[in-house]
Amino acid sequence: MARSKSRKIIVKGLWKENPVFRQILGICSALAVTNLMINTLIMSISVVFVLAMSNLTVSLLRNVTPPRIRMMVQVLIIASYVIIVDIMLKAYLPDISEALGPYVGLIITNCIIMGRCEGFARSNPPWPSVVDGFACGCGYAVILFLVAFFREFLGFGTVFGMSVLPAQWTRWTIMVMAPGAFFMLAGIIWIVRSFEKKEEEQITGRS
Amino acid sequence: MIKNKLFSIVYMFLLTLFFTGLVSAVHTFNQEEIRLNEHIKLQKIILHVLGMQPDSNVSDNEISRIFNKRIKSEEQQGRIIYRGYGPDGTTLVGYAFPLFGPGFWGPVFGMIAVDDQLEKIHGIAFYKHSETPGLGGRITEEWFVRQFKGKRLVPVQQKYFFLRPPGTAQAENEVDAITGATGTSRAVEKLLNSNLAEYLALLAKHASGT
């Protein structure tokens, strides 16, 4: 029973309530760090870590935290984990830390994290909260990887820095720049949502 | 009610104490590593502006080895200057010194290298700033910094460089500014000229004195 519950949470995070293409959250970083897959990988790991850990901490403290100051507590927790990630990147992956620039610090303001703390971890026990954080983080990561794959593939002709297209390939420079990210993300949301058209029509009142 | 408020304050205080303690511990633990990374980064930049950078895929140890052989740092009146030597490690080829000043949004840090006669620019780099990405942030891009390479250092009205509207720079002491980043361009022009004036005077005095 516990397992099926975990599975439900994972399906929700990855698909049914995917933070990026369902809730349109975390778009800022989704656009900013997706021009190279290696950056995306590190960013995704960071977000998954911060999400799971903040969810766990918020959930552990859920019965003691006075509701009046819960937002303050959540921000404190999230910020602490993000700073820890930032320090670790600076110490062990300085090149990537530089490439990601301010976007690691900006994980603090990523709505996905506060959204999950507020919407899930605050009212659920620790284990499901960790699973939820992990699932939502992966849901975010999957979309980022999709965007990054096409941007790097078309923009540089490489995948994870390895050349896969012939040298005479004309690079789609626009894919590396910000507009490329907008096109890709919009395209992905469009494709994914047209799969779910029927489901949407049943609940038209919501939109 | 009072009790609740008091609890909130004490709770928040303790939680903050715990998390700041945790973050400080992680920071202290990794401080040395971060410092080392920044040290290597600075060495790379100095070698780069002096035109001595090896291939991009050499190890950090190799960078340090080249740096120790070809660069000597010294302090002149509280200012740090790096002397760059040829591959043999004895003939002086130029000087590198830091650029620093207010940008449009925050401080800008850079490095510049001039030849041993203080007549030409070897190279220039900006490595830390808070300018708008895609606008002022483009000061780090190759096309912008490449413009300075080989330029002669002849002051006109105590200024070495003028940043002109993009595409209109023609004279020896003019370079293209950045479109959409007038504030940053002006700030960079100002910090470049003031740093150059200060360090070149210092270097000239020092060179004639020895």
C-alpha cells in the first residue's frame, strides 16, 4: 500500500502535476540553464536535492512550526540548502558553478520548491514528502533535459559536449540564445498538452 | 497569546541559529578548496591577458607551474603588479595589473596587460561583474575585449580610450561600445582610463627608478 502511494506521488510529479508544463513554474531557470546539457544536469541535481531536503525538513518540523511564521521558516530552510549546494559547486565544480552563475542562488526563489513545501510537505509525513520532492524535481529535470537536448543538438551540433553532427552542419545559433529556449519550451508544452486534450475538455471549467 | 508569540520568536531564533551554523560549517570546511579554485582562476586570467595561456585542457598544476615560472608579482605603493617574462623566464615581456571600478549595477573586476615599454596593450579581460546578462554582461565577450588588443597607449585629454557607438570606432584610441548598455559602456570607459592612468604612472616611475 505504501508503495502504491509512492508510485502515485511519482506519477503526479513527473506527469499529472509536472511543475514545468502543468503548473508553468520554474520557467526562469528552465530557460536560462538549458543551452548545454551538462549545465542542465548539474542544475537538475541541485534542484532535486534542494527540493527533497527542504520537503523533508519542512515535513519533520510540520507539527512544531507555528503556522503564522511558516513561510519564514520555509524560506530559511530552502535558502540554507541552496547556499550549501552553491558552496559545494564552487569548491568542486568551479567551471560549472561559473556557467550557472546566479541561477544556483536563484533556486531559492524557484516557485516549485516553496510550492511543494507549502502544498505538500507542510501537511504530509516525512517519507512521502521526500518522494514528492524527488518526483517533482525529476519532473522539472525531464523537461529541462528535453529542452537542453534540442538546444544543444541544433545549436552546437553536440550532445553532452560530444560532436554528433558532421562539421559542415550549420549551427542554429538562435537555439543557443534566449529565444531558442522560449520556442522549445512553448513547443514542448504544446505537444504534451495536446496529448491530454480529452482530459482537459472534461474539466474545461477549471481553465 | 503572549506565550505563542514568544514561542514563535524563540523557535525562529533557534532554527536560524541551527541553519546558519550548518551553512557556516559547510563553508568553513570547503573554504580552502574554493580559495584554491579562485587562485587558479586568477592565474589563468593573468596568463591569458599577457598572451601566455597554454591550451585550454592543461591541468591546474601545469597552470601553476607556468605561472610560477613566468609571472612575478610585486607590490608598488599598495598596488599589485604582475611582471610577465618570456618562455625562458628572464626577459621581461610585459606587465599585468588589475582593473577595478564601479560598473552600472555593481563593481567590475578585470585584468589588463601592457608591453614592457608601456606603449601597447597585450590583452584585457573582465571576470567578475553584476551587469545585465546579454547587455552590459557582454563586456566579458571575446569580440569586445579583442578590440583592445595591440592598441597604442597615447593619452588624449588624459584619456586612453573612448567607447564609441557600436560600429563607429575608427581612431586608434576608440573602441565599439555595447548596444543597449550605455551605462555599462560609460562605466567601463571611466574605470579603464582611471586605472590605466594610475598604474601606468606607477609603472613609469618604477621603471625609470630602477
